[in-house]
Amino acid sequence: MASSAFKTAQYHSEQFVESSGAVLFDFSQEIPKVCLIYYIEKDEWLLAKGRRNYNESRREAALREVREETGYQCRLYPISMPTRATNPSATDTNDMTDQARVYHNLTEPFMLSIREIKERSSIKLIWWYIAELEKNVQTMDGEAEFISEFFSYDEAIRRLTFQGDRDVLIKAVSLVHSSCASDPCGQPRDDTTVLDWRSGN
């Protein structure tokens, strides 16, 4: 029997778990900020994420987990980014070569983290989205084990406990910048404005 030419790993449903998370931005201030959660018991600063419920979409899981862990209502933030997903409006997607193309106004996952768990017998998939704080919506209490707080980009980078979360945040900020002809606050920007946003100064 023939084997695939590509290295392949297959996992039964009990051998993988899916999580979804989002980098939550607050664009309402002059200096945009990002939300981190502080895990009190473990003394860790993290990005909000959690396991997907069955029959729940990945994006729904991301928004729910952010809401539950931070107490903030949010929505997905449309960005421009390269993706290998096909364009549904294309005449014949079968003729499209498998390569990354830049599309606009996407609310797709911008990153996927894969973790091997239980001595490599199982894996955890974490789908990452970009979200923005809902305006004029009352906040609720987040989960008791977490404290949520907004920080400037540089301060958030310093506070995050794990390098993997830093990599996710750096990519999210880069995509937000490249998606706009103006900064996220809607004001004209130059290189100095971008630097100010990143530093919080």
C-alpha cells in the first residue's frame, strides 16, 4: 500500500484538544493598549485563551474565553494578512496554486500554536485571533483566578511570562500596523507615531 509523500501524524479525537485565544486591543485611547491576564496561583502573565466546547466554532470560543477570563466584551478585528486559504469568490479555487496571498478585512486565525503533551502522545492546538474592545458595553467580572489589565505594547512584552505568548503578541501588533493606512486610533501616522504606540511614551 502506498504511503503519502509528506510526513504525516494522525490523532484520534481523544488525543488532541483545541483551544482558541485572542490578543485583545483597546483602541479608544491615544496610546492603544493590549490586555493581559494575571494567573494569581501561578504568578504568570498570559494572553487570554481556553478550550473550545464541542459544536462551538473556533472564533466563538476565542471571544467567549476572552470574555470569561477578562470580563471584557470584544469582537474580532478585521486585518489584512497573507493566508493560504482560498478566495471563495474565485472562479475556480481548484486552479489556485497553494501559496500565501494577501487578503483584506480578514477575521481568520493569524497564528496557530501546537503543543505536544503527555509525552508526545497527544497535542494541543491553539488558534489565535485579533480582537478589539467593544465600546460602551458594560464589563463583567472575569474568572476569579485571573486579574486582567491593559498595558502598552512594550510593557506587555516585558510582563508576559512565556516567549510563545510574546511571539503571538509581536505578530498581532505587526499585522494591526500593516493593515492600516492610519494608526489604530484612526489618526494619521508616521514612523514616530508607530514608535510611540509601541513604547507607550
